[in-house]
Amino acid sequence: MKDALSELYDVVVERKNEKQEGSYTCYLFEKGIDKILKKCGEECSEVIIAAKNGINEDTANEICDLIYHLTVLMVEQGISIDEINNILYERSKKTGNLKTFHQVDKNS
């Protein structure tokens, strides 16, 4: 059984390859990269606002909207779900990679 993200990715690929009347995903692909990026930005802002408001259900729903639009972006750019999974897996193996803060000399 596939996970929800993989299933979403497959549906988005299907919509890109086979246009469906009334499909919002097809609409995004028709409008192109600028529209897709605009929606990603809007959804990111909505996640921030929902998180700031502190209602977890709203935040979770906005995160889902953002993930959907990022998935459309991935398909548009030819980035596979496997590529993302591999990067996340490699990053999960790293430990102790806390970034050091830049020290500012306030006397200069």
C-alpha cells in the first residue's frame, strides 16, 4: 500500500499527462510555473498565519494545501517523489549538524 504523499504525486502526474475537464491541477499546469509558484507562496503564508493563530487543525489543513501545491511544483519541474525521499533519508542520517552562528565584532 502506498503512502498518501506517493498517491498524491501519482494523481498529479496523471493530471499533467491526461487533461481532465474541471481539474484544478490541470488548470495550474495550463497556467504554468508562475501560477504554481504564486500558489506555493500564498499557501506558505497561510501556513504561517494559521500557526501563529495556534489552531492546530487549521495549521494542519494549510500544511496539506502547501504540500499539494509543492507536489504540483515537483511534477512541473520533473522532481520525483523518490528523489525527495532519498534526500530526506540522507539528511535524517546526519547528526550534530547544528549551524554555528556568525560572530559579529561590534567594535569594528
